[in-house]
Amino acid sequence: MRQLLGALLGLLVRVWVATLRVQLVGWGSGSGPAVLAFLHGNQMALLPVRSRAALTVLVSLSRDGELQTGVLRSLGVGVLRGSSSRRASAGLRGLVRSARDGRCLGFAVDGPRGPAGIAKRGAAFAAGAAGVPLRPVAAASTRTLRLERTWDRFEVPLPFTRVVVVVGPEISASAVLASPELLSQGISEARVAASGLVDPASRGRVRAREAA
């Protein structure tokens, strides 16, 4: 039932996303498989990537994960089920196989329970095991509805707004395994770049907020 509800919601999201004016920066037509690392709440950053590359994500085995699975599959995103606490090794093996088959992997690196904005090592493990680049991703839009009561302050770009998605340069997976904050910094820099392209006057404000 939740997957069916998710599929119906996914159809609504597809219509919603079709109204957005999206600019994708840093991801060329020749870009190969990679692990794309983003923060919870900024999931919309992945949506334009899926139109240029096959994409697979790991979704938790929770009841909410059933809903997310339906939404993502209706959007053409491949889904593997697992989490950091249940069937984690099976989920990681599946992701590695997907990357070796030429698919990009989407990782919300501060999940599944936060703290928000603090990257963990899962994306680096996957990138190292698959032998593909680890790249930070972030998005910004001119008009956004932020769900303040959610732990990740989920961001929803409003219809017909402009969205800029920045895929940052590769970060060493081995370096992130030693210092996960390097990935947090890379995502923050991508966020500042995206915000600056959406609204140049906002660049300084976003940099100050991300550093806080």
C-alpha cells in the first residue's frame, strides 16, 4: 500500500519537477559513474542528474522507506533497500555492483538519523570499493519551501522556480574515510556555489550560514 501511495506521489512529483527551470553545473555528458554525496533535505539535487545518468539510491527498510521507494521508482531512479543498521553489508554490495555496471549512486551522507549536515563514511566506502569518483552535490533555488519541523529541514523548490545544481570536483575516498568532515566541506562549497549562481547577492549569506 505504501509503495502504491509512493507511486502516486511520484507522479505528482514528476509533474512538479517538470515545472522547474534547472541548471546542472559540473556534470558533463561524458561524466561516468560516480558516488554523488548530498545532505538530507536537499534530495531534489539528484533529480536533474537522473536525466543524464542512470541513478541508484539506497533506501531504508523502514515503513517510510516503502513510501520513498514508490516515489523514486516512479521517477526512474533505481532503488536498493538497506540501512546502516539493518542489512547494511548487503545494501553496500548491491550499490557497488550497480556502480560497476555503470550506474551513479546517490548517498545522503548525514543519514539515516543525523546529525544533520555531518557527513558519515558510507559514501566513501562505496566509492572506494567500486573504484569510482566521490563527488559532492548540492542545490539551491530562487523560491523554496523549507519544512522546518522535519529533522533535515527538507527543501521543496516551488513550482516554476529556478534551480541550480552543482556537482563538485572529486574528493579522495581514502581521505574522507580518515576525515569525513572533508566531504561535509565539499558539499558546503557546492551549496555556496549553487546559491551564488541562483542569486549572487546570497553567496556571502549562505557561506556564513553553512559555517555556523
